[in-house]
Amino acid sequence: MKKHFLTAMGFCLVLAMAACGGGEKTEVIEAREDSLSGPDTAMHTMHADTAMYDEAVADLSGTKADTVVTGVARFVRRDGKVELTLTLNVPKKANSTVAVHFHEHGDCGDEGKGAHGHWNPTKEDHGKWGSAKYHSGDIGNIKLDKDGRASLTIETDRWTIGGPEKTNILNRAIIVHSGVDDYTTQPTGNSGSRIGCGVINKK
Ligand SMILES: [Cu+2]
Ligand SMILES: [Zn+2]
């Protein structure tokens, strides 16, 4: 019995030494993690290709031969927000109201259908600008005067010129509709056909 006990003691000593060696192993693992941070950082740098710009512009034109639409949307970065100044002229729609939205794709082809649906980076319902829920490009209804002209200014922190995908307005299409946005119908506002379009580009 006594002999067995001593053997057991010796075993424990060996284990204790092994445990001591374990400390070195831990250091090796940490060193490996350090070396992994290299490629990881490089990956973040790749994703960080989100430069921000001070100005952007979209020139609006008609999507169909029979409807004249002209206008300019100018965007300027100011105090962490972006200010839009939009001027619009649709002579055929004088004294009436048209809806304007940012659509997802910067493509005015196929009579504006190339722009696809409303740009909706925050995954909200379509709605009235400034209400509880609305898409980040739901500019909404604009009343045209007797000559079919209108202008409007909006300032918001929901937009950036370049920058994160969730706020980047570059390469979105601004669509002018023939009808009025009811701010209710999902996901379009039932705003009618697409008569005008322009793509937002950095200046
Ligand atoms: Cu629209
Ligand atoms: Zn919308």
C-alpha cells in the first residue's frame, strides 16, 4: 500500500510539471492570434471603401417622349446632415401634384422601371416624410404652380454622399411620378407611372 502511495505522488509531480509547461502553450496560442489580426485588419480596410463627399447632383429628364420633365437635385453636406435643393418643371402637370421618391437602382432605363422599387435601407414601411415610418427617399408630393414649376429644400441625417450603405444616396435614381402619393399603399404609395428620372452622382 505504501509503495502505491509513493508512485501516486510521483505521478502528481509529473502532472504538475506538465501544467507548468501549459503556460508556455498559452503564450504560443496568443502569438498566433496576433498574427491573425493582420489579414483581419486588411479585410476591414477593404470594407471601409466608403469615402464621403461634400456635393452630389442629379439632372432630371423625361422617361417618355411625350412628357417634358426637367429639374435638378443638388445635395450638399452640412453639419453631419445632407441638404437637398430640388427644382422641378413638368409643364404638362401645371397646377397639379406629383410624387417624388428615391428608387433603389441608379438606372433610368425602360421608362424608369430600371430604377426598381423605393430605396429602403432602413427596412421601414412606405410613408410620409417625417412621419413615424417612411423610406429614406420618400420625398413625397410636390405641388406644381401654373407653369408646372416647384422647388423644395430638405435637410436630413438619413443621407450621406458616399459613406455607409444605409445612408449613401449615390447611384440612386430620383423618380418623378405622374400621380399623387397616398402615403399609405405599400410599398409604392400608388403614385402612378414614372415620367421623370435622374441618377444621383457625386460632384
Ligand atoms: Cu417612386
Ligand atoms: Zn417609399
